[in-house]
Amino acid sequence: MLFTLNFTLTNLQYTADLDAPSSPKFTSTAKVINYYIDRLFKNSSISSVYTGCKVMRFRSGRHRDDTGIDAVCSYNNDASLATFDREKVYHELSTMTNGITRLGHYSLEKNSLYINGFSLTDTAMARKPILIEAPDKSGYSLTFRIVNENLTNPNSQSPEYKAAVESISNKVNQLYRQSNLQDQFLNCSITRLRAGSIVVDCKCFFQSAPNINRAVVERVFQDSTSNATGLWLGSSYQLQGLSVDSLELAIEPATYETPLKTKKENFRLSFRISNLPYSPELQDSRSQMYQVNKEKIEKELDVLRTSSLQDYFAGCTVESFGPVSGKTYTSVASICKLTPDPFSRALQKQEVYEELKRLTHGFTKLGSSYELEEQSLVVEGYSPVKTDEQPERSGLQFWAIILICISILLGFILLLLLCFLIAFCLRRKSHLYQVQQGMYGVYFPHLSTRKVH
């Protein structure tokens, strides 16, 4: 047997990819929420017959950071549970979520919880619990052909395939949400795209009601896509050959691994602002100069809310200002906090660095007020060497070493030659002072030894 569960999260911002069941964001977020829901029901009065819950749809809430959740849960029709007491289950879940305020690391909107359509705000004055049997869910498989588009890459991992799935899924969901079946409609998801123009297979789910059957689902689809020129899904896709069949439904028992605690990634940033002259006032947290620049820089760092990290970004805080050696301007130290969900991969400092660099024009401008020293950004100690300078520096160092070695060798050779020349000259000079001798070793003086009278 099936019953519905609805509630609103106040710290999960609704985005377009949450509307596409095939998107990574939908899959990872649904997995986390399914885990938390499953844990609640396993501690409730229906734990012995409970078999599982599945998030079927995310919807935008009344506020920017609100997201509504529509889920379908199942239990075995066992003699131990003669009737399904939705009010009893409501009170149990209310207690386990701290008065409908917390679901794991998510915040709940108070009074947003509905169990099979029941909410305490609807029957606050009721004296007796309302006991009903949970209704079934109806599912239908739809197949149709899009004749004005072609699918050139049927690989489900290709960008073309994923873009087509998201676009078609959004339009089919919008069709039923705007139809007279909107109160019973839960969700449609694309299961397969096939080549041949584009052949679409999808599944659509509705809450069971007397007015819901295969023929009605088909007729609503045809009526909503018909115009003077044929069948059109939105204004983009021309259709042909619709067929609708009923599905046999079952929700498998939930099996999840316990997620880790919510990961809070703190990334330390340091950078230099070349048009902010350093002053000792910037080190006094009570000074106006400190407060004004701290607030402005933190506001400009909020540019990460428009990045690919927007779903995890919680904000940046300036920790301190300091002088730059040999310069007149200021260095900044700050911390940026990101909170990925428990099932997502760990964020890398390289990702944060590249996003900041992209959003600040190569890290040259922070908003309209601050000029940045281009190569000054460091994220958790990470700052890649500029690729176009690295070969030049390496080449100069290599040739410098070679030139030094050659110079030493030439110097050594020249020294040897110099020593040889000095020795040679000294040897020749010594011959000038040799005394002439006879062949028999008798000394013959140049002057006569006779006594001169």
C-alpha cells in the first residue's frame, strides 16, 4: 500500500536541475532526503510493515531558499496494521523532527508536513484521529516520436543526450502540471531516448483517483499538445505516434549507507588589492576603515553565488588586512565556507581557485571597487605557476648553469696556459746567465791574467 509525504525545506535553494529527474543534482539530493525519511519511518509505529520511500518531485517554495518535496512511501498490508493512522504517524514524525524544524542537516518549514494529505493545521480542532487506508499510486508509460529533431548521439552520457532528456522532461512535466490533472500529478521522467528522429520513452505517476486512468492520461496529453498544425510539445517539438500503457508499481525497500556528517569545507584565501593603500587602521577591527572594507570585500566575494559552486557556497569572511613587502598596498586574508551534501565528493582547492579566477576577469578586478594583483591569489596554499613564464625561467636557469660551467673550464685552461708561458719564459732567461766553458772544463777568462806593467 502507498501513501504520500509532503514537506518544505527552507535551506535548499530550488534550481532548474531539481526539476529534471535525470540530473545529477536531482539524484544526489533525492538520495540524501530518502535516507533521512527512511530513518524516520524505521523509528515509527509502522516500522514493522514499512518498506520504503521515494522522492518523486522537487518544487519551488514561496521563498528563494525554499524547496518543496513530494514523496511516495509504501508499507505491507499486514494484519498487524488494520488501518493506516495518518494522524498518529504525523505526530510521530513531528516529534522526531523537533517540532517539524529539522530533517538531518536540512531545516523544515513549520506546518509544511503532510502525511497522506493530513496536516495538523487542517484538523487542529478534531477530537478523534482520522483513519484512512493509503491510496495506491498510478503509473503510465508514454511513448512518442519527435519528428522535427534528430538524435545523433544515443550515448546516455553524451552532452547532447543529457540536454535532450532535460528539455523534453521539463516540457512533459509542465504539460501535466498545467492540466486538469495537476492535483493528482506527481512526476514524469524520461527512461530512454532512441534514434530515428527522437523516440521518447517516459513514465508518469499520479495519485490514484476515480478520474485517473490510461485513457484520461492519454487524452490530456493529446489535448495539451494539439494545435492547428499538429501535435506540439511546447513550441519546440512536433510529435507523432503517441501510445500510453499502464504500469505495475512497487517501491523497493530502502537500503542506504549512513551518510557522513554534513561536510563543511573552509577554504583560506589570501590576495592583494593594488588600489587599497595600506594603513595601520586596517589592522584595527574597531576602525571605520576596517569595517567598511571588510563589508565591501565580503560582499564582492559573494560572486561565488553565481558560480558552479553556488549550491554549496555559504559565504566568505575577511579575517585580517596586512601590508605588502616593498609595496604601498594591502593584502587580505579571508575564509570562504562551502557546505556540500553528505553524498557529494569533496571539493578541491583547485576548483575554488579556478572559479574565483574566472569570475574576477583573470583575478584582476573584484567588483567595481577593487583592483587586484594578478598573481596574488592563494587558496589553501595553492597558486599555480603561470604556464607561459615557467619555460622561460627554466630555460634561463639551464643556460646559466651551462655558461658558468664553460666559463670555469675556459678559465682553468687559460690559467694552465699562463702557468706554462711563465715557466717557459723563466727557463729561457736562465740561459743568458750561463758561463762559457771549454771542452775540457777549463775556464778561459776574456781578460789576460798577465800582470800589466
